Amino acid sequence: MSPANTKNLYANGQEPARYGFGTLAIHAGAEPDPHTGAVIPPLSLSTTFKQRAVGDFVYEYSRSDNPNRAHLETAIAALEHAKHGFAFASGSATTATVLNTLQPGSHVISVNDVYGGTHRYLNKVAGSLGVETTFVDLADAENLRDAVRENTKMVWIETPTNPTLRLVDIVAVSAIAHEAGLYVVVDNTFLSPYFQNPLDLGADLVVHSATKYINGHSDVVMGVAATNDDALASKIRFLQNAIGAVPSPFDCYQAHRGIKTLHLRMRQHAENAQRVAEFLEQSPYVDSVVYPGLQSHPQHELAKRQMRGFGGMLSFRIKGDTNTADRFLQRTALITLAESLGGVESLAELPARMTHAGLSPEERNELGITDNLIRLSVGVEDGDDLLADIAQALASAVADN
Ligand SMILES: *Cc1c(COP(=O)(O)O)cnc(C)c1O
């Protein structure tokens, strides 16, 4: 389970990384500046670069490539054990660019409880590119076989999913997908590369909303992708420039700074989340808790096999209804009622009326997103303080039922 065991997970016969995760997080793409010796490479805001002779340059134009983005992309590739890394203006821009690699007439299979914005893109935007999607429950990877068509090109999965933390077996899905010649894309946002490296488990491309754990400080919107497939990489590199949904150098600088503490943050997120999950599970004010690190999670064994830690996200059903949940969310003193996740500060939200309000009541019901389901992004504050805050808000919210 420890990151020291990373090497055991190299399923694709690649060379193991020479350094451990923390060393790579701090040093990959972070060489001191060769001109000034600055230990931290400077922020380069220039949109254009002087050419020594026509066509003789390191960087040409900032949308195509620039120093801060290149440094960040190197770090992302290192942490995801990939040859190629890419940064985009948001996680959603990453999704859009990746789906643009498909030809019109292509078919995509997506896990059914995919991130809402990905569902919206596949359902409402990709159609105009001539790309059709089928949403499939992949709790059993075998379900993939029946959904494959002659024109299927890509499988899109997320694990754990949001907000009910279902897992998809990446090894099993990749094996079936590769038999059929499909690309496997994994949205790894919820765990970050610290706890899961999908490429080592057989996936072809890994994507993240770097807005979440990778930047980790709730002050940058960004997306990243990484792959070992040269052909796919060259298509994505072309589209990154051609579509131009790229992040600013400043945001790249910030996200790269965030990465340097990713290992420290993720350990604390997971330690706090485990404590909060165990506390909630024994609380008389709680009906149920969903966290992959609990024995009660239906896929706990898969979690132990596939992940190197259980992450910082959990959901629970408070005893009561949507009003009880709303009272809880208003009465926490430390935990902030807000969307998004993955920052150092703890956040809580009500999926049924916030992040997942766009789904129909039937769809929410099918996914287990009940009106009393509260999602917590457990931050890296002192665990005792988080438990005390949750205890007082629970007691107070349920007392008024
Ligand atoms: C937030 C999120 C996205 C979208 O990323 P943005 O940076 O908000 O565009 C995609 N996938 C998951 C799992 C997310 O949590």
C-alpha cells in the first residue's frame, strides 16, 4: 500500500522510476534556471520568443509551448510514469481535446456515473463532432463486452466516482478493451498520481482536473493528461495547439508549485479521511458512510489492490432529510459549504442540490445520490479539529429533525 511499493504495480514492463514519488514531485521539470542560477525557474510571461535565425528557436509562441508549461508537463509525465504530459485550461478542456482525437462516426463507452461535466460533453457536445456515447455500469468489467460496437474507439472511466465512490477495475477493463482495440482513458482526479497510476494498470491515457488535488490550493482551474502512446500523444499535442485551450504561464507556475507538496498533502488527506469515515460510521446521527478505506465499502478489496491509499473524498448519509443535511452544512464552523474538492481546506456539499442537481431524480436515485447524501472533501487541517467540528454540527443538525 505504500508508495514504496510503486514498482510492484509496473504491469506494462516499463522501467521503474529511478526516484520515489516525493523526489520526482519536487525535482521533475524543476531544474535551476541555466541563465541566472535561480533555484526556482522564473515565471515567463512572454507570448513570443526571439528566433536566432528563421525557424531556429527553443520556444516559438506561447500557445504552442512555453517554459512554465513545459516544466509542469514534465512533472506530470514523471508522476504518472508517462513519456508525454500535457496541460490544458481546465479539466473540461482536457476532456474536449481528448475527444477531438476521435474521427466523426466514432463510438465511446463511458462509465455511467462519470463526472457531470464529462457526461454533459459526451451527451450534448460530442454529438456535433459525430461522436456517439453509450453509458454503461462498469462495476462488472464484463459489461463492457456487450456495449462494444464495430465503431467503438474509446472507453472512458473514472475511479473512484463522484460522489458515491464506486470503483472500476482498471486492469480488467483495459484487458477487455484492448482485445477489442479500444483506447482506455482514466480520469484520475479523485486519487491523484500519488495513490493511483492508471497507465501502470493498463490504461492508455490518464487525465486530471488539476483544479483539484494536483494544484491543491483552490486557486487554479486547470487540466492535465499523460500517455506513453506516441501516436495518441502527437494527436493531442497537435490539438492542444490547434484548439488552444491552454493554461496561462502563471497558472502553470502555481500548479507546479502545488505539485511539490502533493505527496505530503495526499498522505494527510487520506489519514484525516480515514479518521472522519470511521468516526461517522459509529455515529448515531449517520445512516451510512461511503469511503473506499472502510471494510464496509463493497469494493474494499479492489481498492486495496488497485490504489496505494484511499484518498481524501468521502460521502455519508445523515439521519434525516435534505433539511437536516442543509442544517449540517450551515453549522460546521471549520468545514466550508462549497463545490469543488482537493484543496488543503475541508469542503462539504450536498450533491443532490449542488454538483448533481443537473441529473433527474430517477438518475440520482439509480446512483444512490439521496437527498441526505453529503460529500466531504477532507482537507489537511488537524484531524482532531475536523472531528470536533463534524461532531457538533451533526448533533445540532439532527437534534432539530
Ligand atoms: C472537477 C472535475 C472535472 C472537471 O475539471 P474542471 O477543471 O472543473 O474543468 C473532471 N473530472 C472530475 C472527476 C472532476 O472532479
